[in-house]
Amino acid sequence: WQVWDVLLRCAGQLRFAPGGGVLGIDMGVALKLAEVLGYDIATIADLLPEAETGLLEGLARLKSEECSE
């Protein structure tokens, strides 16, 4: 749940490509936030990239659905 909480709180900390596509979240900000919240940093650092991958896959799926409409 801690990773999910950090991911949700960092929704405004996305990194964008020059063309406007989402590259991911700002991991530095996310890990600092986790530290400030008192979360287990080692666990967050291990699991957050997987959560980021899921986020990017979901965004790609949404974009694909929008293009097919």
C-alpha cells in the first residue's frame, strides 16, 4: 500500500518526452516523498519501478483506445 500511496501522490511528478508522451515518474521525488512519510525506502525502491511500468502500460492502453475510436 505504501508504493501505491507514493505513486498516487506523485501523479503530478511525471516526466515527459519532448513529444509530450509520459516517460515515467520522477523517482528522486518519489523516493524523497517516501522517506518523508517514513516508509520503508528499500521496499519502495524495489517495487516502485514495477508500479511505474504498470502506470505506463495503462496510459499506453488508454492512448491506443482513444486512437481507435
